[in-house]
Amino acid sequence: MKHRIKAVSASVINRASIVSSLTLLAIFLLTACNNAPVTSVEKGILSQSIEATGELVSADTVSLMPPVIRRVWQYQVKQLAPEGAEVKQGDLVAQLDTSELTQRLSVKAAKLEATLQDIETSKLRNAQKLEELRLSLAEAKMNLEKADRKYKLSDETVAAIEKVKYQKDAEIAKDKLMLTEQKLALEARSAKQRLAMLTGDRQKFTAEVGQLKRGIDSLTLLAPRPGMVVYGNDSKGNKIKEGQSVFMGDAVLSIPDLSNMQVNMTIPEVEASRVKIGQVLKITLDADPGRVFTGKIIELGAVFRNKSQDVPLVIFDAVASIDKPDTELMRPGMTAKISIDIANEEETLLLSVDAVHYDAGQAFVLTPGLFSDKRLPVTIGAMGKDQVSITSGLAFDQEVLLP
């Protein structure tokens, strides 16, 4: 009987021990579930953005280029104002080499001087020649009158042979007069032609000398407005410096309007359908990453291109305005990071991207259960940087486990 009582007691104790253990296990599991990190399904507008890089430029920049000068295509930069220097309108900002034009000016000026001397000499010679011919003409007229009078005064007392001689003398005098008149007229025309030719040369050399002088003056580049000096780039992308040669059409330097800045950026081809004019964006400068500027897309490039020869990524260009540019901080050429807001205005169910798992391409989440986590398949819509849009599978405010 005593043994039986002991066996029953042992059995009761064992059962109590098992129940106690199960209770502790359940409490442990519930505690563990309660301690697991969870998040809730929210309702709102999904924050979506496209990240891009860009460079600051001024929307209103005056570029100074070498002047257009006949038979000159290459120019050497002799002097440049310091980059970043503040200049006033009319200040000298660049000086291009004038030695070639100065040499050509010396040659043309010498030709002009020689032509002017030729004109004076020709005028004197022409006047002298014409005066000589006028004297010869007067003498021929006098001889003709004398011969003609002698012939007319001859009468029967003059021998017939003498009368014939007087007649011949009158005819010869008349021919000499005509010949002298022709020489005078020819010399007058020749003198006029020679003077016209020399006058043409004078006009030509005068124009060339004036053009060269203006060309030399134009090689001194003056600031067309007040502002800051920014050096141009050569064909290799390097900043232009003193002693370097530039070509017609190259921008030696520019003077930008720092109060009207914008950003030129490149966007990957895959994002083309999501980028539109008018979209708001955020801009941070590498020079001051702590500050955020806002702006809008104002222009989209129509042509796609490779980013570079070394990087075959296909991109397109875009331009964005900057709402409140900082004229003290911003400078053309600064690099910037751009975040383009492409959020949809419609509210959707939102969930942290960390709460979503994938199995063979199927998205699912884990929801907390009493004794184990429950796996629920979900359908994902748009994806943002921190959250995703849930189109089916979850309800508002439903709890989801985080990893």
C-alpha cells in the first residue's frame, strides 16, 4: 500500500513538472516573440527618388573668345587675369599675342606710305607733262595760223611752186596741231588712270592698315560686365593657361552671373521614362555636403549618348534650376549630387524594405504568431529607398517582423 502511494505521488510530481516546463516554454516563446523587432504597415505617399550627378553652371554666362581676324586661326595667350578674381566692366582680363599682326601692320603701313608718295610724285609728273603738251599745242596752233596766213596772202606775184610749198606747210602745221591735241588728250586720260590706280591702292592699304589696327586692339580682351573670371577649357578639358595656344571659337574665359545658377546633370537611360520637366529635386554640393538646395528640372536632352569612351553606360543630359543659389558658395564647375523626387501623389500601403523577403522571385513577409512566425506572400508595387508600396497581402497597421 505504501509503495502504491509512493508511485502515485511520483506520477503526480512528474506531471506537475511537465506542466510547469511547458508553461515556462510557452512564456519563453511568448516573451521571445514580444522581443522580436516589428514594424507596422503604414499609409502614405511613397518617397521615390533618382540619384544623379551634375556640375554647376551659370544660366547667364558671357564667354570671351579670340576675335575673328582674316588669315589668323591660332592665338597665343600672353596674359590672363587670376581665375576667381572680381573684375569691373572694361577691366583687362586677357591679352593675346599681337606680334604676328604687328609685323603685318608694319608691312602694310610701309606699302601705304609708298603709295602716298607715288600719288604725289605722279601728280607732279602728270602736271609737268600736261603743261609741256599744252605749250606744244599752243606752238602748233601758232605755226598753223602762220602757215595758213602765209598761204592765203600769196598772190600772182608768188611763184606757183612757192604757193604749193605754203599750202603744204599749212597742212603739215594742221596735222601737227591735231597730233598734239591727241597727245594732250591721251596724256590726260593716262594721268587720270594712273591716279585712279594709285588711289585704289591707297584705299586698299588704308583699309588693311585700319583692319590690322582694330585686330590688334581686339586681341586685348576687356570685361564686358562686372563679375568673376572663370577660365575656359581646351579640347582636352584642361583649364586654359598663359602661354597656351587657343583657336578661333575657343572660350578663353567667361564671366558668369552667379545669381542665376543651374546644374547640368546626366541621368541613366533606364530612368528616362520616370524623369519629366518640372520635377522637384534636391541638390547637395561636394564642397558643402551639409547644405541642401532645391530646384526643378527645366530641360531634358533629346539625344542619348555614352557617358564616355571608357564607360559605355548610356545616359541623357538634363538641366535643372536652383531656387536660391548661394553666390558666396556656388561657383561654375562645382560637382553636385542630385536627388530627383519622382513620388506618386496617391496614398498607398507602405512597408519598410527591410521587412520584405524574397523566395524564387516571390516577395513575402513574416508576421508574429503565438508559437511561430507566419509567412505571408505579398505583392509589391513601386519601390523607394527605405519603403516599398504594398498592393496586396497586408492590411493597414498590420504588424510585420523585421530581420
